[in-house]
Amino acid sequence: MKLKYASLIIACCASVTMQAQTIDEVLSQIERNNKELQAQTQATLAAKLEVKTQNSLEDPSVEYSPFYTKGITGMSSSELVVTQGFDFPTLYAARRQSGKWQQTTLDHRQSAVRRDILLTAKNLCLDLIMLNQQQELLNERKKNADEMLALFEKRMQEGDAGILEVNKIKMERMGIETEVAQNNAAHRTALQQLLAMNGNLPLEFSSNTYPKVPELNDYNSLYDEVMAADADLMTADANAQAARKAVKVNRQSWLPKIEVGYRRNTSLDEKSNGFLIGGSLPIFSNRKKGQIVRAQAISAQLLLDNTRIQTEARIQSQFNEMKQLREAMKVYDITLMHKTLRLLYDAVKAGQLSVIEFYVEADNIYKNLQAYTELENRYQKLMAEIYKNRL
């Protein structure tokens, strides 16, 4: 009985989970369940904790030395030394500022990984929408071919149609079934990839309409938005800031290290206590480090400059491509094409048009409809790429 109730609960949960979801709901679910993103989150946390340890105090040192003298039973004297080392006080402040920028870099890198994962998932959703649209078109073609085959087989029995016309319809149905199989395979592949991104947890996405995308006309506003919010650019900028702070830290690394401590000496008839104060000059340990951090700072700045140049070029090229795709989409009159298909079909049924003539005209229209679905998919994926930093 308990097993029966458990199965019922699992089935109910599955039915709720498998309800059709919007793109935003799918992305929200993937953000929670994606293994790569979870791993990156933990890696970022570990790296940030490691940055914090760079500014920690040194471990205290404890030394105890017993001494033995000939002729004396047991220990004749001992020495206890407890010391704590410090860097020069201003060095901690400099490292703290550098550490903040290092952690900021890690945060922006985490944001970039999250954004790219969600963008990949969104593109899969957009591909599924296109495949669903194409499936509807194929279903319409198959329905028309089935009805036409039944009509012309009847006409052939009545002597009003020939075998060539019937065979032409049959070959059309064969071609449609092949395209249906290819569409189903592509749909399963895309859906499986989406499930893998969701940690192989169930989800259902069956939409056949794209989300509304605001029309983009102002290049300057797009430029300002991307340059202010692009995760890659922000990562490169934070990395350059961290590298500059590292140079300042290195300049102070030549300051002496300080060591203070407590010392206790004991002998058979006397005990003494004292303090230990000392220091060390990092003459050898800092050798070449200045050159290293300066080279790293120059490298980080050059990477920032390159990232900025590449981002600007990407914005311009994407804006130009977006305008061209939008203009190309306006050329297609979808309503007119569907209306023409219906008129052609009615003309064949009425005997005003032969099957051969019908398929010559219909094939051109279906090719245009197929081209439009692919063009609209390119436009939607391009807009997703343009606004990827909003994810």
C-alpha cells in the first residue's frame, strides 16, 4: 500500500513538472539544476576564500628546548620561545584592496559563465520553437497530401485521373514523411541537450511562438547598454584593476617583516622572562617579483583594451545584421502564402489545376515558408545574443 501511494505521489509530481513551460521558466529551472553552473559556483567560492587567505597573519611559532648538564640528574634548564610574525601594517591594507578586486573579477567571471550557459539553453529553446513550427507545416502538408491521395485514387477508379498523378502524390507523401522523421530527430536531439543542461531532470517545452522582442533602432543606446553591462568586459576591467593593485602591493613588499614574542628561561635555581623583538628584510624573496607584477599589469590592460575593441566590433556587426534580417523578414507575406496554398488546393479539387502544376507552385510556397522559419530563428537567436547580458 505504501508503495502504491509513493508511486502516485511521484506520478503527480511528474505531471506538474512536465507542464508546458515558457522560456523564462526553463531558464530559471536550468539555473537551479545545471551541474556546470553549480560546479563553477563552488569553484568561485573556493577561489574567493583563497584570496582572503592571502591577507592572513602568519602562524605563531612555539619552541621549547630542554637542556641537560653532566652531573645533574634530570633537566638542568629549559627555554620556551613563542613568536608571532607580522608584515608591515600598511601592506595589509594594500593587499585588502587588491583582494577586493580579485574577488570582483571572480564574481564577474561567474556571471559570464552563468550568462553563457543560459544563452545556450535559450538558443535550444528557440530552435525547438522553429522545429515545432516546421512540424506544424509538415503536418499541414501531410494532411493535404492524404486528402489529395484519397481524392485522386477515387478519381482513378472512376477513370477521371491517371496513375502518374496518383504516383506523384505518393512520392510527395514519401518526401514529407522523410522530412517529418528528420524533424523529429532534430527535436529529440535539441530536447535531450536541454534536459542534460537541466541535470537530466524532466522539463517540457512545446511552444511554437517566439517571445516578443523589443524593436531595436537606436545604436547608441545599445552601445551604452552593452559596454556598461557586458560580463566579459567587466571581468577584464576588474582583472586590470586587480593587477594594478598588485603592483602597489609589491612596492610595499620591500618593507621589513616584524616579529614579536615571549621568551622564558629556567634553570635549577633561577627563572627569567623576556620579550623578543625582531624583523627581516625581504631582500632575496622579492627578487624579480616587481618585474613579474608589472608585466602582469601590462598584460591585463592589453587584454582589457582588446576585449573593449572586440565588444565594440561585435555590437556594430550584430546591429547591422539585425537590421538586414528584420528587413528580409518584412518581405515575406505569410498570410498571402497560406491563402494561396488553400486556393491551389481548392483548384485541384475542382479540377481546374493538375497535380503536377499544383506541386510546382506549392513546393515554391513551402520552400518560402521553410525559409521564413529559419530566417525568423536566426533573428531571434541574434537578438538573444545582443541582449545576452540581460539574462
